[in-house]
Amino acid sequence: MLQQLIADTATGLQQIAEHELPLLQQPADWQSKYRLLMQLGKQLPALPEKMRQTEYLVRGCESRAWLLHYQEPVSGKHYFVLDSEARIVKGLLAIMLCFVNGKTGAELAELDLSRHFDALNLRPYLSQSRGNGLTMMLQRIQSTIKA
Amino acid sequence: MSSFDALAFRQFFPFFNNNPDWVYLDTAATSQKPQQVIDAELAFYQRQNSNVHRGAHQLSQHATAAFEAARDKVQQFLNAASRSEIIFTSGTTAAFNQLAFGLMDTVLKPGDRILISALEHHANIVPWQLHCQSHGVQLDVIPLDPQLMPDLDVYQQLLALKPKIVSLTQVSNALGHILPIGSMLQAAKAAGAITIVDGAQGVSWQVPDVQLWPVDFYCFSGHKLYGPTGIGVLYGKQRYLEQLKPLLGGGEMISDVSFQRSSFAALPARLEAGTPNIAGAIGLAAAIDFIRQFDARQINQYKGELLQQFAAGLSQIPGLRPLTRVEQSAGIVSLQLAGEHPNDLAMLLNEQKIAVRAGSHCAMPLFAALQLPGAVRFAFAPYNLPAEVDVTLQALAAATEILR
């Protein structure tokens, strides 16, 4: 089950990186930007209800989000599956995952996510302390890969 | 139409001149502050600042006089029988923590019951829970009726279990619903209970006359009544306040201290350990002066008109589902967009500079009972204008269009 979700997530993230991320960098009205965010969130698989367990729940968000993790034993690369009840948040989390998924611990330690979000004109969402939960998700990813 | 002049009222609040692009509909979280409240706090620090009740110098005596005058102001505001019945706290939450801690052992014994409603916010739930289990005290909850008000039939049944404490909110923070507090308190008294009212949302709707109301304790926060943050009031009838075990120990609240034991000072000092929020109390007094210039009935009628205008507009936007029954609301409308998480709607409103709150509003058990992930809350105040209602409705229409 997890393997299928990881494969679907990887496919979705590739789609997002190829099609939606370039679109985000183009000027657009705010309505189009949010439509795009919600659309790219849909590229990631939905976490089945039975897998929405408390142990995967990322707290500190106004909406609930979940994170599952798998480390490939040979390459040491980290793979994630995530979901959120809120569609815009899921879109933002999907973008975050584009820069995180399939990386080694060393690569993740070097990651400068704010630079990527700056380039996409999404920096304000990353710095919000609460509410959309991006910060909490990032902390969870960091603590997960260290564990 | 109400004869209340909202535009003139709004002029007292400098926040709006500094934030002309925003529609502020989060007054249930905190209200804006009129200039005279800001001035009062500033003037204290600029001209009078000294600690209270302890300096040998005259400056301290002046500060003490100003601080104690603020207590007198609150006493008049609530019509308390005595100034020693007014305890300054940091807010409603601190007041409830003092109550829950202070009533255990002294009033509440193992096997006793406390009764609250399903509309309570966390401040009237969690402090009880912190102590109930270890003291063997049972917390009962009045469920909701179909109008999302306390089910009064079940209330009567729960009162028959003879709760020692009945603790109710005056106005629901999540829905805005005004509880029939007068008759509920009377029933609680008839059942022999000590009564507590959470006035955090209610005090700006209706100021209690604590000698007329059958209420033993009343708690409210300054910052939801046009006052500063960090100041609140625990009112209690003298004989009940005297039974409270102090939550905080320290300076001010003692009469004699040795390393063996301490004896406590008289009320109100006994429940005010440490240096109080002096400037906050003075700011709260200024807020009371401010709000008493206006006719509360006119203000409430005006807020009702804003709610009616908003509700009429909502019915034109497909998919919106108000949880609040506007006719029983003190100024809040909480709603859902069918099939959508409230967070999405709130983010799209934030983008359009409409300040609202989304989520469970510190009332998670209520939303669990409603089986909803939360709601988007629009909290109207007398400084909001009909034009802002229109802008908000347009923003809602644009947001729902995107989510469709």
C-alpha cells in the first residue's frame, strides 16, 4: 500500500515540476494562482481513511495534515507521502515535497527551501507561523529523516 | 433602522486609518482599541509609572490610587456590592484557572459534579479537566438542541444530579449564540449550585448586574471590550471568593510570611499575587469609560442590522451553510462551504484582506459534536460598516467561485 502511494506521489511530483511549477513563475491574477495550487494538490494521491492515523498526523495546523516516510535502504534516499484536508494547503505542501522527495539526508541538510519558495513567489506561505502548517510539516520532515 | 452612528464610532479607533485596505471581522478574537484606551496606558507609563501598594514615595501612592480607581470603575460597571469582589487577572483564561484550582478541596469534594455546556470554549473546559480527575470530581456537559443551543430538558435532568458548580458561557465564541443565561442561572441556583458565567464574548453584548443576576462568579477579558490585552476580571461574591485557595503565591497576597507558613492578606489582594498589570487595569478603566458613552441597546440593534444584511447576502451565494442562527447571535456568523475545509475559504478571504478566523475557535468539543472540521467565523462589531458587509460578501462570492 505504502509502496503504491510512494510511486503515485513520485509520478505526481514529476508532473508538478514539469507542468505547474513553470506556470507559477509566470505573472497571473490571484484567482489563477489559487486555482493552480489546488490543481497541483490533486496530482498527489489521497491518503486512504484507514491510513490517516494519529501517528502520521502533523499537529499545529488549522487543518489536519499527515506525513508518511520511507527510506530506500540501498540509496538512503527519503520518500514521502502526504495529504491535507485543505486543498490549498495540500497544493503548497506538494510544492514543498517537489524539493524534498527522493533526496538523501546530506542533500536535505543542504536544502534551502525559502530560496525555492521565493522563486515561485510563495515565500509568505512558508513564513506564516501557523494556520497553513507548512512550517510544521517542514519540521516534521526534518525530525523524521533524523530519526 | 438603528440611530447608532457607526461611522462616528469608528473614528475613535486609529487602527482603521492605519489599515484602510482591511475588513476586520475578528473582533471575537480581540477588539480594536479606541484612542483613549491607548492614551491612558501611554500616559501611565509616561507620567505615573511606579509600583503599587509598596513604595514609600508619593509616586507609588499616585499609581496605587489610579490602579484602585480602575477597580472601582469595574465595580460600578458590574454593580458589584464591594470593591474587594473585583480581582484583576490576566484575562478570562487566568480567571478560570484560579476558579478551578481554588474550588478544588475547599468547595469540591470527591464525587461532586461540575456542569458546563457544549458551547463552552477551552477556558471553561480545560482548567476543570486539569483538576477533576485527580480530585475525583465529575465534569458533565449539557448537549446541544437542534437550534445549537443548550438542550434545556437535559439541563434539568443534569441539575437533578445536584452539581456543586454550574459554569456557563453567556455567548458562544464559535457560533455567537446568546444563551438564555438568566433562566439557566435561576435553575442552577434553585438546584443549589454555585454559578459561574464566562463573559469573554458576552460582556460586550450585555453587561451583567451581578447583584440582580443569580451569578456567583463572572469572568471577562479587557481586550474583547476595547481594552488592552493581558488584563481581565474575576468577579466573585465575597463569601465565595473567600473560599478560593490562591492559585498564585507571592508578593502582595500575604499578610505574614515565615519559612514555616504564610498567612494571607484580605481580598482582593489575596488573589492578586505579584505586581499586577497596572497600566492594563488603567486601560481597562478607560475602555469602560469609553463604552459607557454609548447606548448598548442601539449598538446591539445596529449589530443585528449588519448580521441581517450579511445573512441576506449569504443566501445568494450557492453552497454556503451558516451554522449560526442569526436571530440568536450576539454578532458572530459562523459558516461552512459545503464539502470544503474552512481553512481554504479563510485563505482566499485573507488574500482579499478580509480578517476572519477559521478552524475550531478554541471550542474543539463543540465541533466534534457537530461532526465538522471547524468553520469560518465572521465577528461583527459596532465599528464595522454596511459597506464592509458588501465587500465581504463579494469576497466570499469570489472565494466560493474559485473553490467550485
